[in-house]
Amino acid sequence: MNTTNIYKSSILIVCNVINVIYHLPQIVKTYRTKSVKDFDSWYLFLGNLHSISWVLYGIEDRNALMIFNSCVSIFSISFVSYYKIHSYIVERYNIKNIKNEKNVDPDINKTIKLVAVTCHS
């Protein structure tokens, strides 16, 4: 292994450690609070696309450290994305239920009384 490869590998190892440390607090916070409302959907989508692109590059470059680093990013962003999608579905479901509850006729359970009136001539 030449000096350039050792240098590249060392940098990638440091990047991997930083990447894990970088994403861990957000994963823990998202898991605890189950809140991702401050994350933009485009940010999460593009982050996953970016990481997948780096995985593909790492495969092409045959660089396991780069692939690992990008997979950590994919996992982290996908974890937050899961909660984003889940909260969106729950919110839509709750809005739909609220609208359905508002459209229910409040008089629906009232008894209808019929009065028959006859005329005798």
C-alpha cells in the first residue's frame, strides 16, 4: 500500500467516525421526540439521493470505507425520513377524521315523530 492510499484511507476513517458522531444526536432526538416537523421533505429526499450517489461512486471506486460512510448517511436520513412520512400520514388521517366528524349531522340520532291528522266530513 503506498502513501497516497494510506492517506486516503486515514481521511475516510476519520470521515466515518465524524459521520457516525454527526448523525447520532439527531437520530436520538428524533426517536425520543418523534417530531420531525422542522425538517423539509426536500432536504431529506435530496440527502438520501446524495448518499445513494456516493454509495454508487464508492462501489465504482471499490472503496469499502466510502461505501460504509455513505450507508451511515443513508441510514440516518432514512430514519428521520421514516418519522417525517409517518407524521405526515398521521396528520392527514387526523385531518380526515376531524372533517368527517364535522360533517356528521348532529340531529342524526334524534327520534322522528309522525303525527297523523285526519279530517272527517
